[in-house]
Amino acid sequence: MSDGLPTDEQLARIERGVRSRIDRRARVARRVAGASAAVLVVAGGVALLLPLRIGGFTTGTSAGGGSSAARTVAVVCHDGGVVRARAAEAGLPGTAIAACERALGRPAPAGASAAADGASGAPSALRTAPVPRVCTTEAGVVHVWLDGRGCPALGVRPQR
């Protein structure tokens, strides 16, 4: 007599049913976790590579000789013609002027820093040389006129 209790066969069937539901839920959880991990890996890859793809970051060399990432900006150099260059954003406008001088193949004057500081003994030609004009567009492109002209013609604002 069973007195309303399930038989061994019924208990085994109930156990198999419960076990199959537990296994099914575990499989679904593993699939969801795997898909989530795949999405995170793809999103992380995009987040890491997108700045490199759009050119926002370039690898430069620090003063210590090691490699570091430095934010750069596009520079358009005007001196009779137009030459494009890249300059470190950290030292604007000086880095933009230096980038244009390099792009145009001009060596920086030896006494330029002394003349800019107003130090005595600087050659008079450096005192009368045109002061480069640096301006920035709304898109963040820096324009440099080494002869001191520019800015208003393109509707850009002066770089401070």
C-alpha cells in the first residue's frame, strides 16, 4: 500500500523532469553569458581602435625616449602654398608653428627664443621678422600663416 505517496517510478520521473529543467536553464544562462561576452569584446575592440582609426591619437616619442600617446591636431600651413602637418595639442600654438616650419623645410632661427623673450643681443632681423599667425576653425583644424597674414579670410578664430 502506498498511502498516497508516489512510487519509486514516479519519483524517478519527477526527478528527471526537475533535472532537465535545471539543465535547460543552465544552458540558456551559458548562451546568454557567451553572447554578452562576445558583445563586450567587440565593443571594447571598437572603443580601443576607433581613436586610432579617426586619427585622434598618434604615437610619439617622449623626452625620455620612451613611446607615449599624445593627442595631435591637424595643421594647415600657409606660405604661398598650402602644406598639411600634425602638431601636439598640448603646446599650441608653438607646436603648430614648429610643425609648419618642419613641413616647409625651414630651420627654426637660432635666436628666435631670445628674440621672443626680448633678450638683448638678438639680431635685429629677428626683431623685425613677421610674427606667425595661428588660427583655429570650428572643426579644430589649426591654420598657421608664417608671414603673419590670415585668419579673417577663412572665418576662423585666432588661437590663444
